[in-house]
Amino acid sequence: MTRSVLLLAHTGREATTDAARRVVTRLQAAGVEVRVLAEEAAEMGLSGVTPCTGERGSAAGAELVLVLGGDGTILRAAELARDAGVPLLGVNLGRVGFLAEAEPEDLDTTIEQVLDCAYEVEQRMTLDVSVQVGGEEVDTGWALNECSVEKAARERMLEVVVEVDDRPLSRWGCDGVVAATPTGSTAYAFSAGGPVVWPTVEALLLVPISAHALFARPLVAAPSSVLAMEVLDSGAEGVVACDGRRTRALPHGARVEVRRGHSPVLLARTRERTFTDTLVEKFALPVEGWRGSR
């Protein structure tokens, strides 16, 4: 049976194109089919690959989604990988790259590990999102990092009532509210003042953005909890975004419910590295003088 890998890349950068060509050459030499979205294959001038004319179903039957880019590209790849139940492995060609497993200098080693199937698969919790208007569900979505409810008009605050497990918690005049997973705790939720949560912790985060209220601290709820945000008539209309990619307008009276996702995202891991080491590396944290065990 022919092995198959879907390659996704952030095109438009010479470094990405060079990396993609190296990946394709090595995988094809080992007899592995390399799928690439047709538009990306054309932009990078890749030959001999299997072009996918659309994103839907492009990862079906593949053993891995290999991503060249930053966290934004990895989040795009997560949409394809999750639907197919396929693990994804990111090589950071962006800036921070919290979701990436490898850095550019690790590319050749990473390719060999893919060929040898020398990786473990880790499940990451997701969010399922329901949008309701007038008591009827009008849209659904999901997120790996976060679901945010934000004001649609710059000149007015968003007025929301926040609910946890069918009970009202507080009313906030704010720029928005972020509901996040532990994976997303280092993304938008972190920028809004939320806590960093280890990915192995199962929890839901709720972080207000610039709230005008005495009680407006980040909250950590159980993974079984249901978080809800209702847009009030007294403030601006809103917009809901899943991972900053999939958005929908929220009229007054709209309700957004967030709960633990029914399907996780699978991440391929090729090296033993603690989350503490990742934080130190990505945030360039000062650890000089540490005398702990080696």
C-alpha cells in the first residue's frame, strides 16, 4: 500500500518554497506520495506531486499532514487533519510557532522521522461552538485555540451576559470575551491577560477583553462545563470568530455556547520536550542561574 502525506505550506516566501522542494524530493525518493493543494503546488513550482483541487477531503487516507509555516498555517491545516482524523506535524517557518514541533534547522531530521514513522501522536482538546438567534441554532463551528466574541463597532462597547453551566455569572461592558482551550492559552487568551495552562490539563478558559467591571478576572472552568455569552441590546452588535479564521456576525440577542469539542486535533510529536522548555524557548524566558537537576 502506497504511503501518502499531505503537504501544506505558507506560500509566497522563498524559504518556504525551498523547504517544500526538499520535503517533496526526499519523500518521493522513498516512494511516498506527496499531496499538495493544486494552487500551492503551482505557486511553489512543485512537480511530480499529487494535486488536490480542493481542501475538503484532501487529507483523507493520508498518514500525516506535514505543515511548513507558522501557527496560522498550522491552524488552517488543523481543519483538514481533524476532519480526516489524521495527525499533523508542523515545521515552524513563521515567528513564534507554538503549535509547531520542529524548527527550520530540524527539517531534514524531521523528514527522516516521518519516513521511519518515528513519532508519537498527542490529542489536543478542541471547542465546539453553537450560535443561536431567536432561540434557534443558526450556525456551528469548532476551534483548536479559541472562540472569541467581540464588538463589531469600534466606537461602542459590547454588552454581554456571561453564563456558566446554565447559571448567569456576570454582565460585562467590554471589547469582547475569549473562550479558550489549554492549547490556546498561549495565543489570544494570553494576550488578553489569561493564564498559561499546560496542554495536558483539561479545562475551559474564559477571558474578558478590556472589561469595565470589578469582577473581570480570567476564569478556568471544568472541561464538562458549558460557557455561554449573550449579546445585549444596550451595546454594539458582535462577531464570533473561531481561531480567528471562521467568523459570523452576531446581532443583538444572539447567544454563543462553547463546550468541549467532540473531536480532538491530533499532533505528531518527534522529540521529548516538556511544555516548560517550550515556554522558555518561545518566550525567551531568563533562566540563568538555575541550579536544579540536570
